[in-house]
Amino acid sequence: MELNITPMREWLPDVKKPLIIAGPCSAEHEDQVVNTAKEIHALGKVSVLRAGIWKPRTRPNCFEGIGEIGLEWLATAKKETGMLTTTEVATPEHVELCLKHGVDILWIGARTTVNPFSVQAIADALKGVDIPVLVKNPINPDYQLWLGAMERINLAGITKLGAIHRGFSSAEKSPFRNIPGWSMAIELKRNFPNIPIINDPSHIAGNRDLISYVSQKALDLDLDGLMIETHIQPSVALSDAAQQVTPERLGEILNELKVRETSSDNQEFTDQLAILRKDIDELDEEIVQKLSTRMKIAKKIGEFKRDNEVTILQMSRWEEIVEKRVSLGKAMGLDEKFTKELYQRIHSESIKMQEELMK
Ligand code: PEP
Ligand code: MN
């Protein structure tokens, strides 16, 4: 379906890209919220204060959020700093309480986005309400589920809509707590250029040391903002202690980030870029033509195999191809993993085509 989106510059007119959202994982006590807010605000770069009020914890008997009173602390922090506020809602009751206490922006958490019943219940509670809603990606890398949640919220009449990329949970060993799915974020941007995408480096990284790296990557991919968990005293935080940064560290991270332009007025740069892009276009045309020729030959081989009753997959031949191509690529300055993955993809396409012939 088409989404009806109000561009972010209309609902956050004073915010210069990238939008920075910062604040503690959880609101714990009033001083923690208000003092964190004041220090964050003093950096001059943060527009929105975040704090979780109801916390979806993996195991019971952990701190599950301070509840409604925390919304009053958010309101106090807003009064003292002028920053907008945002928190996570997972039920219609959360929505109602946030509206009662004047929260400015709502977000739907990754554990809620996975469940269409929960998202629909929130959407129903939002009918007739005019408030921006940010939808985190589901914990599993399912683009349709992410999009479906945004569609449900949009169908309820919310047009001030944004997405948050917070990475995907995986059994794979990785330096990240949640593996980033940059290609899915880019796909979303390509299909819905009006939906702002905020990156959440804190939940992707899972530890404070990787936050600056992930944030820069998000900006280099032209995402629209960052949500960074920031706590006045991260070491004693009641949730996500390892990934929260102090307001001071947040300041350093934000100062070091390079915000690159997507275009430039410099004529020489524009001319050079046009020439290089033309070269790329020509090379891509050649690559596609060669791939098409390669597939035609693979098809012919498939026909031979079929007519002579030979199996499609000949492991030794395949291993030889990968080995030779990877070492050729390496000699020509290509990354080994890249060449290997590329050939695995080409090979699986050839196999698929040859299987069709056997039917
Ligand atoms: C959070 O933002 O603190 C949170 C619980 O995030 P997520 O839904 O991405 O796990
Ligand atoms: Mn958190």
C-alpha cells in the first residue's frame, strides 16, 4: 500500500539533519532523568530526550521500568530544558498515559513490532490522535513485518511516521548485540524516501565502544538521525549498562561525527563525479552482458548434463572455480570474502537454472 507520510521537516521544523535523540535506556529516578536531560541539552545538539518507562526485559525479576511516575519526570525535564520527549509504548494503556502526560513522540519497540496483534491494538488507540510515531525494526530481519507495523499505524491516521533501525537478533557470533541490516534500511529508504530513518547505534552495538563507529556508518548511508542511550552514570544503570554513554562522551561522539553532504555545489566535484559515474554505468552494462552470456553457457552445460544423465553439482569443479576466482580477485585487489560470496551467488543461480532443465 501507499503510505501517507508528513515529512519530518514539517513536524520537527527546527531540527537540522541528523536528528539526535538521546537519554537513558530507562527512567530510574527523577534526578537521573532531569540531570541527564540538562547535560545532554547543554551539548546543543540533541533535540529529543528519550527514556524507557515500561521496559520489555528478556528475563523476569529485572528492572521492568518505573511506570507512570516517570512520565512526570519526563515532563519536568522538558520544562527545564525545552527538549521534546519520547518513550516506548507497547499497549493501548501506555499510549493513553503518554498522551495524558504530554509525551511528544512515541516509539514502538522491536519486541512489539514483531506482533501484529500488539501493533494493531496500539494503532487502534492512536485513532484520531496527532502524534509522531517511530517504529523500530522487529527483532528478526523481516522487512514485511517492519513495513506492516508502519502500515497499521499509518492506517490509523498517523502520518508523522518514522522508522528506527536497531539491528537484528541473530544466533551468529558477531561483535554486535544486534546485527545491523543496512541493506534493509536502504531498501526502506528507496521504497519510501519520505520516511525518516533513525539509527539506534546503542542497541546495535550493545557496548559503548562501537557506538561511534555505527553512528558514522549510519550517517554515511544518509540515514536521518541517531538515538543514543545516554545516562548520567552508566555503570549503575538498571538496564543496558554496557551500552550507555555519559553525556560528556555523547558530546565527543557527536563532535567527531562527519556529516557529509549528499551533493555539492562545487562545479569541479560535480563534473568529476559525472565522468566517474558514466564509467561505472558502462562497466555495469558490460558486467550484466557478461553475466547473461555466462548463464547462457551454464544452461548449455545443463542441457549436456541432462542428456548424458550427469548430476548437476560437481563439487570438485565448483571448488576449483571458487579457488581460482578468489585468488585472481585477490591479485587484482578484491576482497576475498567479496569474491567468494559473489561466486557463491552466481553458482547458486546456475544450479537453480540447471535444476529447472531437469524437471
Ligand atoms: C530501548 O530502546 O531501550 C529498547 C528496549 O529497544 P529495542 O526495542 O530496540 O530493544
Ligand atoms: Mn535499552
